[in-house]
Amino acid sequence: MKVMKWSVIAMAVAAGTSQMALASSQSESKGFVDDSSLTILNRNLYMNRDFRDNGAGGTDARGQSYREEWGHGFIGTFESGFTQGTVGVGVDAIGLLGVKLDTGRGRQGNGIFPSVEGDDHVADDYSQAGAAIKFRVSNTVLKYGTQFVALPVFSTDDSRLLPETAVGSIISSSEIDGLELNAGRFTALSAQRESSRDSLSLNEINFIGGTYAFSDNFSTSLYYSDLKDAFEKYYGNVNYNVDLGGDQSLAFDFNIYQSEYEADYVGTTSDEDNTIWSLAGTYAFDAHKFTLAYQQSHGGVDGVGYIYGDDGNGTVWLANSIQYSDFNGEDEKSWQARYDLNMASYGVPGLSFMTRYAQGWDISTPTGEGKEREWDVEAKYVVQEGAAKDLSLRLRHAKYWSNSDYAPVYQSSDLTDVRLIVEYPLSIL
């Protein structure tokens, strides 16, 4: 498996070397100040989850069946330009502030605010700040410090009020046209609801990989990661788009993870592994998109198949990773049907709708075959012009069910998840 994957990378590099190299980004630098930007994203999030079976499959010691939280977050990001010269130097900074607007004893628990006083209360506010230094030579950038990361084997999550942050170094290179390479080492990871530098107690993760675009319509990705004393992961992706003409297109997206877990990490007497893959096909015409996806997991431990989170809660780049469930159980098979509608074609630019249904079965659990299903509905509107330009309003609703064999593994057998998200970006520089 390793030989095959590295052979494909070698082929991609060889193909890229025959093309003209990209123009140097560093040679076009306007300087530290002139290329700087400062943005503040205002995010207002209301979220509730209604567990109709006394919470967490009936095993929640508090018997909490309803969770409701509302808060406002400020996500500030400063990105300097690079100094001029052969080696450019710059600085990036992140400032995060979350403010509680409403929740209370017995209603917290959606992973938005830090818990205090033994989980009976949450903090009124929480914050975090960090910076990173960066260096650029030609089209290669080395960055060290606090940052957001979005790679298939290490990805900071941004599904709550404030995003996760990571501390470490990453080098990204685009010296060859169509080829992007990334390698990194990170030693700290902060959860979305925490202020401390390493609330998730990341030991150390190292990764390497990249993406090669053979054409505008065809690209592949290969990545490898090693989370110390936990697991190794291999990731592959193939993405292919076909223009059918007349506002019609087809898109295919294939993702696969191979994970090898250490025995001490999963609590078994021998090493375990999991392979999970998904294939999605999307047909689009005019304002409409229809998507069908199939996903399958092989292997795992006690009902859990593909494991992520210690390497970032966004590290699950699979078709059936949706609003509540990821359909990543041990030996699980799942399918999804999705429909998207863009109302711009009907005279309402900025307004869109989405609905999808997913179902999973054949999940191996200690008590029998687990099953689950989820139905999602979403509406979003983005203001197109005027003083409120780029203000977005998004309503997300999920309904989830699972049988009794899977409920103890996946927290609940019957719930609804409702989120109202309002975002407004401010460009300061």
C-alpha cells in the first residue's frame, strides 16, 4: 500500500516538472504593511439538541434530555504581507472571544462554552490569542505558531462558536504548476470551547502529502500522518468534474482513509485498523444539484470504526460526514441522497436551500447490528449589497435516529439538532 501511494506521488512530481514553474509569489511582494489584512468575523450561534430518551441513550448520569446555548463570537485574524527580498518575513495573529448570551443549569452541553463548577455552569465568556511567524522563499512558505489548519489528516474544526486552534509548524510549497505539497509538525491543539493552549492534550502529530491537479477538472490528493502513541493514517482523494454543456455538469469525489491504531490507544491486546471510503456523484443543472453517495467502513473497536478528534475534529473528509453523524461506525455501510437549490436563478440571489437523507446499517457493536439514519434541512441567505453586504443567516435542522444496539456507542437513539447561525465579516484593513 505504501509503495503504491508513494509511486503515485512520484508520478505526479514527474508530470509537474515538465510544466513551466509558477511565477514567484515572493518576487511580487509589496511589503509587510501594504499586503496586510485584518478581518473580524462576527458569529452569532443559537443551538439546541433535544434528546427524547433522557439523554445519551439513557445513560447520562444527569438525565439531561435538552441542551440549549446561545452566544456571540468574535474571530479576529491579522495577516501581514511579507518583507521584500529573497526571503520574505511576516506575522499572522489570531484573536478569539466568545460571549454567553443564554444558557443555564441543566441546559448546557453542546460544546460551545467552557464548563465550570463541575459541569453545572458554563463561563460567561472565554478568549484566546496567538501569533505565528512566517517565511517565504519563491512559492514556498514556512509558518510556525498558532494557526488554523485545513488538511485531510489534520484539520481544526469550526462547527461551533469559535474554531479550534493548533500550535506547530507547517511548510507549504507550490513551486510546480498544479502541485501543492504540505508537511507539518504540531504539538498543541485547543478545543472550540476552551481558552487553554492545549486543552485536547495533543502529544505530537507529523504529516506530509499534497495535491496534484492534472487539469482543471481532474485532481488527486495523497497524505500520511502519524499521531504519536495513537495511530497512523493514510488518505487518498480523486476528484473529477465533467462539463456537459448547457449549464449541466457531473462531479465525482472519492475519499479513503486507512488508519492503524495502537493497542494501548484503543484498549485492546493487539493493534487494530480501519479502512473507510466514500464515493459521491453530483449532477448539476441550472439552479439544481442532485447528489448520491455511498460510504463503507471496515474494521474498528466496539462499534467505533474511523477515529478522529485527537488530530482535529475536522479531520473527517468523507461524503457522509454530515450535521450530526459521520456514519463511521465499525463495519458500517451507508448511503446518502441530497438536493441543493440556488434561488439566484429564480431572481433571489444569495438564497439557497439544501436537504439530505442518510442511512447506515451493518454496524458491528458489542450487542448486535447497529443502524442509524439522519435527515437534514438547511436554508441560507447572504445579503448581496448595501451596508449589510455579506451578512449571512443560516438555519440548520437535523433529525437523527439509531437503534438500541448503536445508541450506547453513539450517544443517543433519537434527537433533533437545530442551529441558527448569523455571520457578518468586517474588513478593517
